[in-house]
Amino acid sequence: MTLQGASPGGIPELLHNLEAIGQLVKLPLSRERAFPRVVKERPRKYPKAQEKSQSVA
């Protein structure tokens, strides 16, 4: 970070102003979700084939 044109004695004031501006644009913390996100199961295009039962001979 360069401070061209700033005198050494004015740097702390410039940093204080920069910090004050940063507080204005700081986003609030996000709140917890009432219902957490879940991944839905994909619907199947075709029904599953049923397993054929094997007869015991």
C-alpha cells in the first residue's frame, strides 16, 4: 500500500479514516437457517426393475 502525497505524520489519521469506512461496508453476520439445506434425490426416469425371486428346487 502506498500513500503518495501523505506526510508521515498524517498516516495514522488516514488509517483511522480507512478503518471507519471499512466498518460502514462490513456485512452483518449471517443468521442460522430455520430449515437447513438438503439435497433432494433426483427423480428416476424409468422405474427400477424388480428382482426376480429364485425358486428353491
